[in-house]
Amino acid sequence: MTYKTILSEKKESVGVITLNRPEAMNALNGALMTELIAALSAFDADDEIGAIVIAGSERVFAAGADISEMAKMSAVEMVKSSFVELFDGIRAIKKPIIAAVSGYALGGGCELAMSCDMIVASEKAKFGQPEINLGVIPGAGGTQRLTHAVGKAIAMEMVLNNRILSATEALEFGLVNRVVPVAEYLDVALKLAKRVAARAPLALRQAKDAVNKAYELSLTEALEFERRAFYFLFATEDQKEGMAAFVEKRSADWKGK
């Protein structure tokens, strides 16, 4: 499929999606988000792909939502546009998604990065939710995911007072997985994605779901979900192969069955 606002390519077992609106600092508009979800869904359905990386450029991941597109819209028009709802499509992706972030990840860009399962940041990355400066608040998960990631105090300062986190601070507060030099951030994200993609596909899917449930359910409900997922995997061929390979001291040959 040909895209206008993103680039999409396969790198062995990893699907790579690059945001590609340099003239607008990769600002997220309806067209970009629609294409992003389409590309993610295509990789999710591709048996050759085990993990996905979403990247921007070294200068900017995404500077936010496209304000010029929504500045004059009414509340009713915003609801009808379903722009914010497009972010829900990221949650529907079953395969692990890694955000490779360098430069600015602000507003919707920060929300997009947080919608991914892991974040590899360059030392130049900056994270923020500056919507308060526009007379609104984050609307695509910023108040919720940010609070889960960095805690109430830091989230309040970011959302209420436009505090911008450096890459080092983001690592300190638990927002990102690692911080690396700018020249290495995309390669590091790809290497991480390839290692993840080498795991048992069905176990990856269940593991991702189980970790996410820790944020959505009570402890009792989440433990029950985890236990059911654990038992379910004993009905798969990959469980038999994985444990046999361990006993026989060899590499497992995953089938995704």
C-alpha cells in the first residue's frame, strides 16, 4: 500500500513505520493517524512480522496534533471527526510495538509514544503535554498513561504547568526503557524489536495483554487473567516445543501454534 504521510517497510522480522510529515514536524492529523493504523494493522496480520517499531526523525518524533486542523472545530465537529478515537486502534494491535523517539514528542506525539509497549529514546528526546497552553487538556490518553508511568506529582506538573521531561528524566521516572546516543537510537530500537520478535508469538500476545491488564483491572481480576493466559498457553504447540528445547538444551523453533 502507498502512504502519503508515513513510510512503511519490513526489516526481517520487524515492521518499521516512520512518521513522514517533515514540513509539519510530524504533527498528527487525521490522514496520518488513519495511515498509521492501517500500517499497524497490516503488520499485525503479517505472520512474518513479530514486532513493530514506530519512529520519527532525529529532530522530532511528533510535535503534537495538527492544531491548524482542529483550531476552529466545535465540540460536535471534534466528536464527529473521531480523531482521538483513532488512537484506540493502537491498543487493538496484538504484536509488541516499540516507539523510537528522538527530539520532540509533545502532546499527541507523547501520547502516541505512550500508546506503544516500550520506548527507546535518544539523548535528545523531550516529552511533554503542553495542551494547557492551548486552553485544553490531553485527549488521547495523556492524563491517564502519563500518570501510570511517572506518578501523580510529575504528571500533574506536566499537564498543569507544561513541564517538559528530558530523556534522562524520562528514564528516571520510568517513562522510557532506555536512553542512547542520537546516532544509535533507531538501531537500538530495531535490535530490541528483533529480540522480542524472536519469542513465541502466542506467548508474546498473552504476555502483552497480561501486563496491560495490570493497569486496567483490580489485582484480583488481573491475577485471574494472568492465570487463565498461563493455562491457555499449555494448549499450544509452542509451549511443548519451548519446554522440550529447554530440556534438550537447544534453540526452540516457534510455529505460532
